[in-house]
Amino acid sequence: MENILEINDLCKDYRSDWTFRPTRVLSSLGFSIRRGECFGLLGPNGAGKTTTFKLILGFLRPTSGTILFDGRPLTAAAREGIGFLPEHPYFYEYLSVDETLELFATLYGIGRAHRRKRIDEVVERVGLGHKRRASLRSLSKGLMQRVGVAQAILNRPRLLVLDEPMSGLDPVGRRQMRELIREIRDQGTSVIFSSHILPDAEALCERVGILTSGQLREVIELADHAHADHFEIAVRSVNGTVRGALERLEGVSVIEREGIQIVHLPGQELVDRAIDVIREKHGSIQSITPRFTSLEERFLHHVGR
């Protein structure tokens, strides 16, 4: 699948105001966003997620590395194809929803002849039709996030960048935001969002990247993640030779629990071999259980507990 965004060996240093020594906050960052996918950038606070977005959007300049959008360097003109919702957007609270979107449509350079039609489309798309004339100060956090998404898609972006879009939302608001992001993705817009709320990423994303201390530790295909990566076989042994035979298989470990041998197998390919050994040694198989490494476990492996 063709990529809409490619980040290659991206680094960012900041210099101390006192010592002028550089501090590296992003190191050799590299990943890509496919057309029409939703990609989650996961990490704790301070991991470098917002810095990454600022580099994509041109708010910061990289120390080294490249960012390609649609296969070309990410110039100011190319950024017209990107929509952005910051974690803490600022809006003029005395304006209504319509007035706010009118302001942003003007800033995007949408002509007067098309402006009203586009605002009508976006308002309905994000579910704000009943609040068009309401002032922003009267809106809940969830509705304000919808206003933020509305302004981010006014320019029909091909890539939508969302910085912590679920932050501060209650469970209902989070579910509504997930549904909205899914609808936008399904209509052809690529989405990248940052979060440390793992269930939201699992519900929305095809892939996630785990970022800690400015380094991308792993990119996970969630479709592959749904497959078991290790197995357990419970064996009731009729003689004392089964355990020894199993432990001679590479990577296999066996523990005893209430008279049952629990065989831990690190991969699918070892299951058939273990079954053959158990049958050969006249062991009795009680159960075969697939086990999954959860996204949380992989996240904590990189982030630390």
C-alpha cells in the first residue's frame, strides 16, 4: 500500500539557554503512514509525540532527517493537505460554532462562494447541526473536541493529525470521538493520532508505534497482534519421562501445578512437536491453550512499570 507520509531518520535537538549544550529529544525516528489507515503514536507524557507532530506541521525544524508527504519534501504548500487538532486548542469562546468555522474557512482561503456549503457539510459530518448558533463557552468538552475536528477537516485534508484527541473526555465522549475518527478514515482520509489510552488505539488503528524517550521502540501490526504468540499445554504424565523429553525442545519450559505439567511453548511451530513427544512418552493431554501478549504488556515492556 502506498504511503502518504514517510519519516526517515528524524532527529531533534534543543539547546539549553544556560549551557548551550544540545539535548536530543527525538532520535533516529522513522515510520510511515499508509493511505487510508489510522496510525496510533503511543507513549507516556514527554515521550516526544507532540514534538513529532510539530515537526510534521512545520512548527519546528528538524536537526536532521527528512519528512516526505505524498513522496515529496514537506513544503508549506504540501502542508495544505494536512489537518491538525492540537491537544489544547484555543478558540474564541464568545463566537458561535458557525462563526468559528467561518473564521477558519477564511484562514484556509476557502472562497466565499464555496465557504457556506463546506461549513454546512462539515457541521453535519461531525454532528454539530443542533449547536450551530451556540457560543463555544456553552459547549461541553466533547462538543468542543468536535469543533476542533471540524476546523481540522474544513480544507479536505488527505492526512489528519490529532494530538491526544480523547484527552479529558468521559467514556461517552471517547466513544463518540472514536466513531467520528473511524468515519473520517473510512471516507479516505489518513489519520495519525497520539494517545496513551491503549484501548482507543486498539479499537481504531491498523498499526501503532510505541515511542519512549524520543525513540520509536516498535511498530505493531494489530492484525498480526491478534494471533497467539505462545501456547500452553496441560499434561498429566503417566511416567516420569515426559517432562525431561519436553524440556529438551528449544525454548520450552515446564512447571508442575497440582499434579499437572504445564508446558510453555514460545511458538506455533513447537506445538505439533510437543504433542508428538507427549504421545510417544504416553502422556495424557488435558488442554492446549493459546496465549496472547497484550498491547498493554508490549507497551509496558518498552515504557517500564
